[in-house]
Amino acid sequence: MSSFNPAETWLQQNQGRRTRDEWNAGISQPVGGLFSLSASGWQRSYYPASTTGSYRYADDNGKETGITGTLSTQIKSVSLNLGWSGSRNMNGENTWSASASVSVPFTLFERKYSSSTTVSTGKDGGTGVSTGISGALNDRFSYGLGGGRDSDGGVSSYLNAAYSGDRANLNGTVNHSSGSGTSGSVSASGSVLAVPAARDIMFSRTTGDTVAVVSVKDTPGVKVMSGNETSDSDGNLVVPLNSYDWNTVTIDAGTLPLDTELSTTSRKVVPTDRAVVWMPFDALKVHRYLLQVRMPDGAFVPGGTWARDSNNTPLGFVANNGVLMINAVDRPGDITLGQCRIPAAKLQETAKLQEITCE
């Protein structure tokens, strides 16, 4: 490092000049829905070189130029991309490179994968090839592997994996190349929150600076509409928020247990930066029954008939075809439908229609 001179390196690269002007232009255009073309160009001009400089060239025109172009298309689920770039330096020396890549999704043993292959070449000759494949074992664990050879003949390969846990995200990578050997890394990301209102310390894979701690007490597996994470065994879930803006957090009612109802499923909040907002949702445990009731003679109980519990409290009325839906905080005991009675022993808490004959 003792021989390194940044000033000398800078002088060698642009002859010690200051940039006079620079422009860039580009265009992108789909063509008939078949493919998309894009092109861009740039030029950079420098002030004249000093007559006393050590790095002056007779054929120096004081300009650098470059151009790039791409063509991309998709045939069903297969993506194809072609690219080319070229440039000319101040001494009139040209260089260029070209590449082609294809990405193909496929299914094997009922699992979805994606493969990609890229071929590249350039002015100096030689061809580089790289290929890789990625997939997932489930919605938590994903992986990728691949390798290739560069235009100088160097060989490389890689393997990576990621796991999205309830309390942290884990990532691991191993790389190998013929020039630098083998290297690897492991990382974990997540957050630790002290929540006095919950009297708990929470671990979450969510890493936002501003968050809400959603609580549906003692109800695991609950989701919000804006994410895929689920509440822990205590019913708590960390949700990212936007600072100084209205945020609406809505419980996905489809993830609530059959015996749970909420007084409200949505709440709004405008948090400050780096706030941790405690957001409890009051849960009520209920008993649900979905019945199709017949009279002893096999006919449906008439529509409009009121169902009452053993305390003569109304529970609901019969709809068409003898269908009766009951939601009750306490178990209703025996149910009376006019002159007909359903013993409590026959009742089952289920989301499916239960056919029952009253006595």
C-alpha cells in the first residue's frame, strides 16, 4: 500500500481534467405486446488537458461516450433478455460487451422452482456462463444454488438458504471461486421489544422502526390483512407502521378460531417516529351452533320459529329449510322451538351444518 497514490491514479484515468459537461438520454418502448426495447446513451466532456501534464495524448479528443441497449420478452412464463453495451474513451479506444439471459420456472415433484442462465462476452474475447436454480420447501424455507465460469476461465459456485421464523429471519451463504477459495456468511435479523402493557418481552422477525403490537389475548395464529405473520401463543403480533401517517390495522377474521368474536376488527393510528403502539383487540369467547332442525315427523321446523334456552332467553329464529344459527356466550342447555325441544347433549359446536331432530 505504500506505493498507492490516489492523485496519480486519478490523473492516469482522465488526464487530470475537470468535467465540463455530461448528458444522458434514454428511451424504452414496448413493441406490439411482443417484446420491449430500451436504449440509452451518454457523453462526458472534459476541459482541455494542461500542457505541462504528464499524461497527455496526441489523439485525446476530450470526450467519453457510451451506449446500451436491451431487448426483453416473455413467452408464456419464460423470460428472455438480450443486452449490449459499448463505450469509447478519450483516446478513441473502444470496448463492448454483450449478454443473453433466460429464466424458466418449472414444477418438479409438485414443488415450484425457477432456473436462470446467463451467457456473456466482450471485446477481450472469451465467454462467461452462469446458471442457477432457486426454490422453496415451504412458505418459510427457501434456497438457491448455482455456478459458472467467467471469460477468463475462472470457476465459481454458490449456495444460499433463508428461513423465516416466528421470531427471526435467518440467512446463510457459501461461495467458492477458483481464484479466492471458499467463503461464507450467516446472518439473523429481527427485533426485541419490551412491552409493559403485555408484561412481556417479545421477539419478532419484523424489523421496522415504527411498529404496533397487535394483541388478541390468548389467541395464536391470528393474521392481519396487511401481512402473513401470525400471532404467537399469547396472541401478540408485531406489525410495521408508517410514521406520522394514518395506518389502518385490520384483523383477518378468517384466521380467528370458531369460538372467538371481536368487538371490532379494525383500528386506526397515527404514530410518531420509532413508536411502539400497543393495540389490543377485545376478544369474546362464544359458542356457535349451525343446525338444520326437523320435527319428529321429518318435516323442517317452520321458518320464523324462535329458539329459546332453558331460561327462556331468545337465541335466534329458524330460517328456511329449518336452518338455525346460534351464537351464545354461555352454553344454552336445552333449546326449545315452540312445542319442540333439542336436548343439550345433541348439540355440537361446529362450522358445518348439523342435522338434528327435535323431541
